[in-house]
Amino acid sequence: MAEKRTVPADLRRLVLERAGACCEYCFSQEEYSVQAFSVEHIVPRIVGGLTTAENLAYSCQGCNAHKAVKTAAVDAVTETMVMLYDPRQQIWGEHFWNADCTEIIGLTAVGRATIEALHLNRDGS
């Protein structure tokens, strides 16, 4: 039997409510977006990620499209491969800073690599 590819409605609702209708990567608000947000797999299904509350994040289309199936990226400062930010396992403020809501700054290798991989400072995000 083929794997079910949709997230059940109750699980989708939990992810939306938990995120407060904001992207869990760039913190853009869904109400101001021209595109609907997605419930995305933090660890993609293609590499064994499960459709569970612990592996799902609410994501704007920009972050979702740039993340795609990525789970790691290179930090330009340390030139090492690091895992991308995981909103279920990590605290946003420990990896990122955004004093005036204009630019997200990476505080750690994870933060810097995630900013680059997901293009968090793109126009319109």
C-alpha cells in the first residue's frame, strides 16, 4: 500500500495553532502573505522523516521552497556542514537575532547556515 502523502486535518490544525500562524523559520505572518503557508516535514519524508507532530513545522512558501529536502548546510564562517535549524528541538532566539524586524542575524553556525540555505532575508519575507 502506498504511503499517505497528506497531513491529517487534526495534525495540520495542531501545527498551525502551535506556530501562531507564523512561519517557524522566518517568522513572517500568514495573514500578510499572498500565498498560503504549508505544513512541512523538518526531516523530509524522502530521507525517512515521519508525519508526526514532532517532525512538522509551519512554513511560508519562500522558506518551504528554499528548504525543500535540505537538512544541513555549510556555515560560511566555520566552513563546516551543520544541521539546519529545527523548530521542534531548538529555540529560535538562541540561533537568530532580529532587533528591528528588517534582517535576521545568525548567532550560531546553525543560524547562519539556515539563513543562507532558506534565504531568510529575501525581499518580501
